[in-house]
Amino acid sequence: MEKGKECYNCRFYRPIYTKGFCQFDKLDYGFCRAQNDMRVEKHGTCELYQRNFRSVGRRKAVALKKLVEAEEDLHVIRQILSEEWEDNRL
């Protein structure tokens, strides 16, 4: 089995969730749309594998958004600390 070519990375794989106490829990299997919604294991492989490019782009977008938010937070912290430092100098 090739690492990275597992079903959970495939564009045809759809995970199954169950209702937990306070959240939804993802199961270790899902459905493969390429195989007529057949139940497949999350770490299984098949010859119909196609990489899910949409999830890669989504992860990059989320990471970029979080980096921008972190940069803004750091800017606010820097401003607060510099004002506090100036107040202590006087």
C-alpha cells in the first residue's frame, strides 16, 4: 500500500460520522462514490484513486487565514507592550 494514496485522500471518498455526546465522531470507514457508494476502509486503496485537490487548497486557505490572524494579534500585543514600556520609562 502506497502512503498518501489511501482512500481518505481520494476525491471520491466520503467519510461517515456518528452523533457523539457533544460532537460528531468520524468513523474508520466511509463511502466510495467511484464504486457506487460501496463501503470502504479509510486506509484502503483501489485503482480508481484520484487525489483530492480541493482539500489541499482548502487547507492552504485556512492556514493563510490563521497566519494573518496571528500576525494581527502579534501586532496588537506589540503595540500594548510598547505603550507599557514607554509609560514605565517616564
